[in-house]
Amino acid sequence: DQQVKQNSPSLSVQEGRISILNCDYTNSMFDYFLWYKKYPAEGPTFLISISSIKDKNEDGRFTVFLNKSAKHLSLHIVPSQPGDSAVYFCAASAEGNTPLVFGKGTRLSVIA
Amino acid sequence: GAGVSQSPRYKVAKRGQDVALRCDPISGHVSLFWYQQALGQGPEFLTYFQNEAQLDKSGLPSDRFFAERPEGSVSTLKIQRTQQEDSAVYLCASSRRRRYSNQPQHFGDGTRLSIL
């Protein structure tokens, strides 16, 4: 049973527009959520995180929103750039700095 | 560089051989994690160290998998009598703090293991 789900395997967005990547989770013990970006043949690179005491965290072009009641989080990238094209993984952990549980990833393609 | 370093980047072995994968975490990072990533999937947890102590090995798929971090820095993941289903990318991650603190994990580029 997947505890972290990314239901869209792929997403295509035009350069300059907003990219919205979604993630759902089932384990109510999760209290720390992260987004990673992965290029081919490289490891995941940390992008942004949010703890369960917040509902929004922003870092430059990246914003993560957390809706605890819906067990849903999303990553907004605005404006999208061609260099943002990669696979994005949503991850979660319970009680901080414990093993991360990952979704299967969403492949984002930003078209110039 | 200052990131997590893994070696080798690629490893090909025949079924039945033993392999050893190395991870050099970011200097000063207390916590170290190993993950396994199959094609088209997200990384899956294998084992966790806090300094030299292996606090969680619940994700190791069989007793053929063994990990160590004897001096609390470099870690080695060893797979004995490899099987074809062991073919995957093995990722190492480290983070600065101990358990129960919200700190991101930083990943190396992984070792791609292929078992023939």
C-alpha cells in the first residue's frame, strides 16, 4: 500500500507559466514533507520542505502548500523554465529525520 | 566537493558474486541513510545510521544485505551472493542532525548495480 502517491506520471507546461505538481499521503503520522528534483543519472536534489505546523513555504520560484485535512500537498513553480524539466519526487517522514517515504515521481517537461 | 560521494558509479557483477558499495557523507553529518531505487519507482529505505550506530535496518530485503559505518563517517553497503532482483540504483543520503529534527536529507548520485 503506497503511503505517498503522485498520481500524475507526467506534466507538460509552457515556459513562463505555472507548474503545479501534486502529492497525496495516507499516513497521518507524517509531519515533515519534502520535494526533490532529479535529473537523469544524478541523485535527487533537495528543493523545498514544509513541516506540518505550516501550510505554506516559499523559496524563490518554488512554493509548497500543505493541506493536512485533505492529506495533500502541492509544489508550485512560477515562472517555469526549461531547466526545471526533471522528475520531481514528493517525500514524507514521521517525527523528523527518519526514513523518507517517496512517491513514484512526476516527470515535468517545460516547453520553450 | 562538499556533497555526498558514492563509488563506484556503475557496477556490473555476475549472479552469485559479492559487491561492496561505498558512501562518503557530507562532512559532519550525523545521520546516514541507504535507499534502493528500482526503475520507474521512488527510492525505498534500506537502513539508517546515527554516527556509527545502525538504528534501523528494517528495509534491508534479506540477510544477504549488510551495512556498516564503523567510524561514524564512511559507510559501506555489502550485498552477498547477488541475485538479478538486486539490480537497482543504490542511493546514500546524509543529514546534519540526529533523529527527530526536521532536516532535509542530501543525496549522492548513486551506484547503478547490474547483476548479469
